Amino acid sequence: MAKTADKSIASPLDWLDEFDEFPIIDILPEVMDMLIQSFTSTIQSKKNMNHPAMKR
């Protein structure tokens, strides 16, 4: 939408090329920890839903 209003805005690919490389390996440990915690909490909540006290 912004490009429609302002023709000087570059295309998305050109805009992304303006940035330096992003060293994903530097943040990978933190991202993996967050993913593991997310999966663990999802599994626990699904187990709780199957608990007999949760069924009606």
C-alpha cells in the first residue's frame, strides 16, 4: 500500500537487499529453546485435555 502512495519506495526484494547479512547461527540457541518450550507446553496442555477430570 505504501508503494502506491509513494513511488520512491523500492520493491520488497530491493528493500531487503539494503540490509546486511543476518547471522542466524548467533540466535539459533535461543530460538531452539523457545521452540522446545512451546512444543512442551502444547503437549502438556493436550495431555491435560485427555485427563478424565477434563472430560464431560
